[in-house]
Amino acid sequence: MQAIDFVVARNDLQQCKTIESQLPDAAALPDDGLLVKVTRFAFTANNITYAVLGDRLKYWQLFPAPEGFGNIPVWGLGEVIASKHAAVATGETLFGYFPMATHLVIEAADVSKRGLRDGAAHRQGVAPVYNAYTRVSGDPAFAGKQGDYQALLRPLFMLSFLVDDFLAENEFFGAKAVMLSSASSKTAYGLAYLLHARGNGIKVIGLTSAGNTAFVTSLGCYDEVVTYDSLTSLPTNSPVAYVDMAGNGPLRATLHRHFGEQMKYSGIIGLTHRKPTSDDPAQALPGAELQFFFAPDQIRKRTGELGPAGFNERFLAAWSGFAPNLDQWMKVIEHRGPAAVQRAYLDTFNGRVPPYQGLILSLSE
Ligand SMILES: NC(=O)c1ccc[n+]([C@@H]2O[C@H](COP(=O)([O-])OP(=O)(O)OC[C@H]3O[C@@H](n4cnc5c(N)ncnc54)[C@H](OP(=O)(O)O)[C@@H]3O)[C@@H](O)[C@H]2O)c1
């Protein structure tokens, strides 16, 4: 049986291809090895960021690919089809970080009732979340459409949750409004939902492209929606915070110059726009100094303060309030097979996926 991997050229992400290899048979698995069939995975702009930062943040080391190429990590579900670990049965379903591939060999370690870890040498030295798998067989929260929601949004919503928590912990740096770029993105609207749900009078402003304004407005969790070309219409008479998902330097500079000292916080979260720019993020701009928000650091800090159970409890409460909205806010679109995956990748890379869509992919036909 053949395995299929989808890989991209590291120095030109527009170039991509599938490669086939022989699937290892069960006897050839390493000790405690599992052969997992990757059944479905989500694909969003965040995965493109993994590729853009592949070298810097070690994403390329997780799932080896031929020289010059990288396999982009994705969140999804897999089924164990062969096992050399006594405590893990074939047929089990795992949720976690997978390659864009039909199969993955995992060296099962730290197996508990709830999860396991891939102990393979090349997967160490990254944040623990990137080699942990949750055992979800029979769990209705990961079955059918709920499983798709988890793959598409849960990792993104973790970021939304962390930023909301961080801003609240810092009393919004004195801001009376929070502006979010890439407002139509799943991460941004997760954050907007949480900020809006606080009901503390702090205005949530979504910045988006003209074509996505109607979608962003329809979500109902932004108090105001402004297109990128009309930012300077925003009033400057009260303090603001800026959460930058887009990573668009000129946009950031426009906002800082417009708000001046009223800009009380400016944090960079993402890189959706990726347009080549001569902008130096460290250049002196009026207002708050630019901060890079690194999720694993904030998780470490908050699990230290709240304890892992306390942190988890807060996250789950936030997720259970947010997830029911997805039936209205997102349409899951499934694409199967190498050609369809390639199209979905290029559409996402080139910003052609409408924001109401949540892409669920599989390299198996
Ligand atoms: N730091 C972290 O740990 C972390 C974690 C999660 C997500 N993020 C970041 O959050 C951002 C959003 O990710 P997501 O997965 O939620 O996105 P998504 O739902 O796929 O976002 C789609 C939206 O992003 C904008 N966009 C997408 N591709 C674009 C392109 N090529 N050119 C210009 N705009 C584009 C458009 O929004 P508009 O029209 O509204 O601009 C589009 O509607 C990403 O930058 C991601 O890396 C960071």
C-alpha cells in the first residue's frame, strides 16, 4: 500500500507537489510504534503561517520531507491502523498535530487514559502541544461535525482565549476599544466573541477587506467594522489597543500614526497578509511599543498561576460558549484526494477562500 505526502518548497511556498512512498508494514514499526491513517484535517491561514515560519519556529522538523521541501503541520484526526504498543489498540481515534499526508508513524510515549505523546527524536525540542495526541474514540465532542469544528477552530480559539485573557489581565492597557485586523479570520472572530461577551463597555472593532465586510458584520460580535482603506475615519479621542493578526507593516504604521499616543497596546499575533514589505517591525512609531504575542509563553504563565486544571476549566467554559455559534458562522467544506488538497492549499495561500468556509481535507480519495 502507498502513502501520500503533500509537500511545499520551503523557499517558494507557491510550489507544491505530492510524493508517494511505500507504507511500512506493521512488523517494521519501531518499538511502541503506531501506524496512523490521517483521516481528516483542517486547513486555514494559520497553517500558511506555520509554513512561513517553518525554519524560525522549527515547524519543518516535525514531519520530515525531502531536501528543500517541507510538510506543513495540520490539526486533525487519525485512526490507528497498526500498533506495537500494548496499551493502544488498532481502531483508536487520535486528535492532534499531523503532517499533510495519508499516514504518520508515531512512537507512542507517556500513554495515559486520555492521551499520548510522539517520542520520536525529531519531534522533541518544540512546545509540548505539538507532539501530544488526545485519545478521542467514542467521544461525541470529536465525532462528525463536532470533530471538524475541533480541528478547524480549537487550536485557533486557544489563541483567541489567551489574548482575551492577557488583555483582561492587563486591564486592556487602559484602552476603551480593541481593534483586530483580519477580522474575518477564525482566530479574530473567536477573540471578538470573547471580548464582546465580557460586556464591559470596551468596543470591539474589526478591520477587514471590503469584500469581507458583510460577513464580519453578520457575526454580530464586532461593535464596528471598518475596511482597511478607511482606517483614518476612526475617531482618535479615546485610547485604543491593536491586536494584529495580519502582520501587515504599512497597516500597523498607519494605525500608529493615526492614533499616536492613544495607541496603548500593539501586539502582533499573525501573518495572514504576508505581502513583501520593507517595513521594519521595530521602527519607531508613535504610541505603544510593538509586542510579539507568543502563545506558548502565555500558556506557561497562566498554567503556572491557575494550575493546569484551572486553566483547562476556563478554556473549556469559553469553548462551550463559543462553539454553538459555529453552526451559523461557518460552513464545513470537505475536499478529498491529492488534486483537491493541492487546490485548497493554493486557494488558502493566495487568500481565495471565503471566510465563511472551514476547509476539511484528506489526501485519501
Ligand atoms: N500566534 C499564534 O499562536 C497564532 C495562533 C492561531 C492563529 N494565528 C494567526 O491568526 C491569523 C488568522 O488565522 P486563521 O487560521 O484564523 O485564518 P482564516 O480563518 O483562514 O482567515 C481568513 C482571513 O484572513 C485574511 N487572509 C487570509 N489569507 C490572506 C492572504 N493571502 N492575503 C490577505 N489576507 C488573507 C482574510 O481576512 P480579511 O479580509 O478580514 O483581512 C481572510 O478572510 C493567522 O495569521 C495565524 O497565523 C496565530
